[in-house]
Amino acid sequence: MQLAPLMKGAMIAVRDCMGVKPGERVLVVTDTGKLSIAESFFLALHTLGVDGTMMVMTPRSHHAEEPPDEVRAALLSCDVALLVTTMSLTHTKARMAATEKGARIASMPGITEDMMTVGAMTADYQRVSELSWKVTRILEEGNEVTITTERGTNLRMSIRGRKPGIPPDDGLYREKGRWGNLPAGEAYIAPVEESVEGVAVIDGSMSPLGVLSEPIRLEIVRGKVVRIEGGREAQELARFLENLGDPNAYYVGELGIGTNEKARITGNILEDEKAFRTVHIALGMNLDMGGTIDSKTHNDGIILNPTVLVDGKCIMEKGVFTPFLHPDPRCSFPQSP
């Protein structure tokens, strides 16, 4: 793809989300799998009169693999870093060290040209931020969440004593030391692990499987998935979890609520979990969000068109945010595919 169609998303990221200014030291880190997208960010920097630097490495073999020493050193000396990579650098020691030194960082593992041209990266991030904060404040004050859907989801969980991600994943990383994903758009919290009870019908997408052709039914007792039912993809998920050899991979570690009106269900979790009309639960690791589950994995499952109650107050009905939370009529969007 030519660079011009990618420039809309690139400019939103550089100008609106990161608030980059001339004179700042900006680093674009990429690999050979994402080079064309990285070039659009570099061109956006040039358009804004910012003298950036781009470093290209070979793709990492898995998420959280450390970058080369040269990249680590560059991260430690920059003001802003854009991580446009195939595999995630989010949970690397290099990223964490750069954050501690005050760098503003956007991590974009697996970002696609489609996201940049018509998808989640083209959103109005001021609106994304406002809604993300509203939902976050409700979770912050809440004690119990219930989630139901017409397809059979019926979950309840305690969030008493747990703090949601603050700031939320709102896409505005303008202050020193701020970092997060792009595209962004979710409020999230780690529920009290053994409080999660009921049935979750995953009918959007499931990591690492992608978009689902048939729903996956998860029966959850005391926070742990005890039965997985459905078709071929349910069997694939069961095999994947079994092969990990990690009992903690079956525990519900996260509840997330999508707040990006431009995000769609595409099979790429980076975008899927941000979509309007969805919530997601994740199985596995949640130590990084205030939970107690130490796992080698973190796999999100997207639930479409849920009704969500916090302490009995409805904040989303059949996928549509209720007016007290999001009075803008544009919040009502067609059902995700």
C-alpha cells in the first residue's frame, strides 16, 4: 500500500494521541514485518516538523522478547517512542525502563494497514478518552458486575477492592511517562478472581483463534473455566489451554469494556477488544492490572451485544451505552459482524 492512505491514522497517532512537538526526541521502532506502516509514522513526524529517528530490527519470535541492545539504548534516550512491531514489546524490560525514565510510549503490536485507514486508529480520541474515563469511574466506585446476553452469557463477578486501570486505555499519551496501546479504547479491571461465576458465551473473537464461526461456551466456577463447549474452535481453545500446561491459564483475569466507535471485530485482538457493543473477559495473567494470577498467557474473548449492570445500574443494554453514560446519539452503532 502507498503511504498516503495510511497518513490519516499516522497523523492522529503522532499529533493527537502522543502530542509530539518539534524539538522532542522521537523514536520509531519497527521490524521488517511492519516497515511500510512505520514509514507512515515517520512521514507524519516530518510533516509536523519533528526530527525523528527510525530503527528497524528483525521481528521478535514471540511477545515480550527483548529488543536488541541498540534499540534498548535508544529507548532510554528518547522523549517519545512509537513501537510499530509484529510482536509486542509492551511487557519488555526495555519498554519498562524507558517508561521509568519518562518516555511517552505507544505500543502497536500487530497493527495493520486496515486499522490505519478505516479502523480503530481513525477514531476521535478525545471522545474515546471521555467515554473511557466515564466507564472507569463507574468501575472504580462499583462492587459487583453482572453481564448477560441473548446468546446465553450470564456472568457475575465482584470488583470490590479492585481498582480499574487508571488512566484507562484511552489513547492519549501526552504526559511524561504515559504509555499504552494504539489503537486504544477500553476501560478494564481485574475482578476478584474466585468471585467470577456463571457462563460466558464468546461470540465475537477469541485469542489466539481470531473471529469465531461458532460461539464458544465457557462454564466458570469460582473464577476458573471448568468446561468448554461448542464446535471446532471450542476444541481448539481447549487443546491450546491444555498444551500450555499452566493451570492458571483457565482463570478469568480481566473484564474489559470497549470504548472506540471505529473499532471492529476483525480477528485481531488489538482492535477487537476496543470495539463498541462489546465486553471482553481474559483468561490468564493479570498481575500487571492488580490481580493475583501469574500465568504464561493472557487470552481475550469478545462478547457481543451485552447488557452490563454495575451494582444493579445498567450501563450498557444489548450493546448500547445507556444515555446517562453516553448521551451522544452517535453511540448507537450497527451490530458488529
